[in-house]
Amino acid sequence: MTVWKWLKRYWYIPLLLIAGILIWFFFRRSGTPLDSTLLELRAIRAEADVEKLEARVGTDKAIAVVEANYEAEMEKLDEAQKEEAKELRRDPKKLARFLVRAGGRS
């Protein structure tokens, strides 16, 4: 069987081979999609870590303000009220109600 007869009979094999090579040549990439996805994921995680850190810093500042207010209110109370406030310190709702009531008495 000569080359010409083989090409006439099996013309689709060289055509698919050439098309495959052309597709590979034009659509190849320097990196894999996995690499770009990993970079994006790392950037998202870094942003999330920054947000968590900012929230933690804000929470610490808010706690410091609340503690300062607590200390200021404690200085205004008499001894009996101070003892009651120390007992209620673990329950913020009850403590807030007590301090509002105690602040209204002074």
C-alpha cells in the first residue's frame, strides 16, 4: 500500500494529528490553573486574617473602654454597692442593671 492510498483511505488520522498539535500550540499556558487558583486562595486567606486581626484589636479597645467605665462607676459606689457589683461582675446584664440603679441613687 502506498502512502497516497493510505492517506486517501485514512485521511482523518493526519487531520486529527495536525489539529491536535495546533490546538496544543495555541492554547498552552505558562502556568497551570491550579497555580493561579492557589495564589488567589492565599490572597483571600490573607485578607481574612487581616480582617480577623482588625476585629480582635477593635474588641480589645472596646473591652478597655468598658473596663474603664466599670472602674469609674465602682469608684462612685459605696462599700455595700461595691460588694454587690463584684458579685455581679460575671453576669454583664445583671451588672449593667445594677449600675444603672446604683447610678440613679447617687
